[in-house]
Amino acid sequence: MKLSVKFPIMARATRKNVPGECRMLVAHNHHQDVPEVSLRETEIAVPSTVLKDEKGRLASIKELRFYNDRLYRYIAPLSAVSGLLSCAFSRLCPYVQDYIYTSGHNDFLVRSRTPLSRPISRVFQDRLDAMAVADPSRNRVWPKAKERHDMHEGERRSYAEVAGDFTWLSDGDLAESFEMHRSQADKLLLMGGALWYETTSPSIAVDTHWYNYRQDVCPVFVRYQYLPETMNQDVTTMHFPLSAADRALDVAAEMSSRHGMRGVVSLLGEFETSDHSAFSFDTSEDIVRRTAQALAVNLLRFSVLRPDRVTDVGAEWLSGIGELVQTHNPVLGREVDYASALPSLVETFLRLSPRKFGGLAHVQNAQLRKTLPQVVGMLDDLPISVQGFGPTGASPTV
């Protein structure tokens, strides 16, 4: 079956009769032949699960399935597919997770309306911040992006319509965009009259985020959640494999005691703990990588918005961090060595945080100051450093 998926494109470009270089940020309709299989050809990886919150309210989770050793999650029936695939740019706030399942807490009942395009959109949003640090004069986007998470003008213009308006477009940037489109669209599968999507590993998420500066009235939440595909994660959330549910509960109790929080609220169901490779990841490596990337983007954004407040941070250091963000592409599996950069990022962030208007995303500085040293301590637990591609030596010190 052929489906049309709307994806974002970002490329360095030069417009006709307009001096200087800009970043073209527009939409593109990608047409994909999606294979279809019967449910009999697949196997259940995790059965449908019923969750119960502390007040006894129930919520169900659709099963996960294996096909050709690939793990798939349910997206929607075919009748509702078009709405999920028709937006190139995610309009979700930067800190919102997609595919969280809980019950009784409406602010967490969030499922991204753009499951395929959102990971690509997040890569581009992070790169806009990195680009501005490298050369503020090149921080021009066409059409103008009024907000990082809300790019209406780019959504309305397609690459096919505007390509002729440019005297130069970066072939490398276009090729990378189209490669990401293919990578995401290849994750689709039709099963049982519904659309399914190759997913990240399911996890047990331990969330220690407290609200309104009152950790004593906020519990530690333990939830079932897919490992986020995008890098914008609260640094107060740790993810554990399903097979480590007992360890996750122990850590939740420890965090509640350490931060003086109001106990643990567990929204777990009865999960089958499979040892399949699709369920495997390292908790320490995951939180170290996500935290370092979140700090890098936050510091880059702050240095552009308020350069007067970062005059004591070396330009070469910021440029090196910007290069990490520009190179990193989780959609294509292109990693950089954020682990080596983490100590310097934490040191700089904590030193600058009293000058900032707020903490990282919606997390308060008071909590960050308790959380970040703990994440740095996890470096000793890593089996290997996060390496593989890019400027692995770029971990400058201030």
C-alpha cells in the first residue's frame, strides 16, 4: 500500500536577489510503499497490558510485535492514519515525550501526532541553535521560523514549489534530509488493518521531576514508556529495560529518599521481561548521552539569546559544542562522543545557571544542581564511551 508522509527539509541555500546564505526550511511529501503482513506472520513481543494508578484507574497498552526480528508498536487504524502523517514539523513543546502511557494524569497522556517526522524535526531545531553560535550572521531561516517548535510557514511551503527560487542549495544537506525520510518511512508496516511503526525499546521510566519548587509534595513516578526517539528528554528521567523493573523500583525509592520527595507512585503492569536484543540498552549510557546533548543545546541557545551573559565562556569551547550538535544525527545512527563532553558541559551549565532565566526546559535549577553531579558519576559505570562518528575529541574545557 502506498502512503504519503510529510517530512521536513533543511538545507543551506542562497535565494535569488537576496544577499547572504540562509537555511531553507520547508516540507516535502514522501511517497512510500508500505509492506503489509498478516498478524499470523508476526509474534507478540509484549502482550497488551493493563495499568492501574494509585487511585485504581485503568489504562490499557497495545501489544508490541516482532516481525523479521524488528520490534513494532501500534500507531492507528488506517482510517486515522492520514492525520498522523500530514505534518512535517512537530508542534509539541521541546520537553514533551511521545508515547507515554499512564492513567489518571492528563498532562502525561500525550502521543505525538507526528511520529515519523518529529525525530527529524528535532534534529533540525537543535542544529539551528548550533548554527547561530558558529556564525550569528548566518542565523537566517527561510521561511522565518517564529518559534523553534512552531514552523507554520515552512509547513505551508513545499520543496517542489520553492526549489527554483534558489541559486544554490547544498547537495549534502538535501541528501541527508532525503536519507532521513527514507529511514523513517522504512519503519512503517501494515498489520491487521492498522499502521504499525518500528519502535525503540520499551522501558521503565523513573521520573523524579518536581513541580513548583516543592519536592516534598511530588512523588517519584515509575511508568511504562518507550525509549524516546528524540534527544530532548528531561534530565530527571532515567530509563531501565523491562527486565530491570526491580532495579528501577529500587532506584525510584532511593531517589525519593535522596531528594526528600513524597514516596513512589508506580504505574507498572505485569510485563513479560524478554531478553531479546530489541529490548536491550544501557541505562547509564542512555542518560549520560541525553543529558549531555540537552545541556549542549540549552547552552548554545542561551549564548545566542544572551551573549552578554556568557562573555567568560570561550568562543572555541562553544564552537566545539556546536560542532557536536551539528554532527549528531540519531535518526541515521550517527553518534558523537557526548560522554567525554559531559563533565565540561555540566561545569559550565552550573556556573552559568544563576544568570539564566530558568533551568533546562521546565526543570528548575535547584533540581538540576542535585541531578547533574549524579549523572556525571554514571560515567564510571559506562561499558564504553559513546563513540562512533564525528569529532570525538571535541570536549573542550572552559
